[in-house]
Amino acid sequence: MGVTTAHAQEMTDEAIKERIKPYGSLNVAGAQAADAGAAAARSGEDVYNGACVACHGSGVLGAPRVHNAEDWQPRLDERGLDGVWNNALNGLNAMPPRGTCGNCSDDEIKAAIEYMVEGI
Ligand code: HEC
């Protein structure tokens, strides 16, 4: 192998490394997220802060506000926790299915609801 060839090979390896770098990092991040999901479910508060606060913090589009009995009680009276949980999973009017948290488990969605209605 001549000097020129070796150099060309090196450049190519570098170029390939550069090119696959973003995908490599993404895969690592994805694997870590999957591990974290398998190891321990996120708390209701974590899910709420990550996916629900945008609407449920201030009542965007009429979303029942966090820790607000006036907003939540009529829904709980009518459907119970399981009923509102079911609507959260499937979506309800402007409420998107799973509150846009596509990788939340059913139980994580429930935990987020329990967090929102805690103490009302
Ligand atoms: C894009 C805004 C938005 C996001 C994000 C969002 N919600 Fe909602 N949510 C709404 C709106 C609007 C309603 C009221 C829907 C209605 O009654 O017409 C609602 C209603 C609900 C209800 C009550 C359902 C019922 O039967 O009365 C639950 C439970 C709920 N959301 C849970 C969640 C959870 C948990 C998350 C986060 C994982 C979340 N939402 C994220 C907008 C949102």
C-alpha cells in the first residue's frame, strides 16, 4: 500500500465517521431512553412536566388545569378516574391521544393524571 493510498483510506474513514456520527449519537440516545423506560416508569410528575404542562398548566384550549378541582371534579364525577384515563389514551376533542406522549405507557399516562388531580 503506497503512501497516497493509505492517506486516501484515512480520509475516507474520517469522512464515513463524520457522516454516520449523527445517526450513531441518535441510536445511543434511543437505546438509553429505552433502557430507562424498561428500568423504571417515569413518575406522574415527570410525565406531566414533559408532555402535559403545555396545555394543562394554564388551561390551553379548555384543558382542565393541574390541581384545579373546579376543572377536574365534574369530569371525575361523570366518568371516574378510569373514564378520564381512557379519554386521555384515546384523545378527546382538542386533547390529543396520550397528550402527544407517544412513548408513554398506559400506566405513565395514568400516573400523570393522578398527579394532576392530586389533592383536589
Ligand atoms: C395540546 C394540548 C394538550 C396536551 C399536550 C395534553 N392535553 Fe389533556 N386535554 C386537553 C384538552 C383541550 C382537554 C379537554 C378536552 C375536552 O373535554 O374537550 C384535555 C383533557 C384531558 C383529560 C380529561 C379527559 C376527560 O375525560 O374529561 C385528561 C385525563 C387529560 N387531558 C390528560 C392529559 C395527560 C395525562 C397529558 C400528558 C400526557 C395531556 N392531557 C396532555 C389538551 C391537552
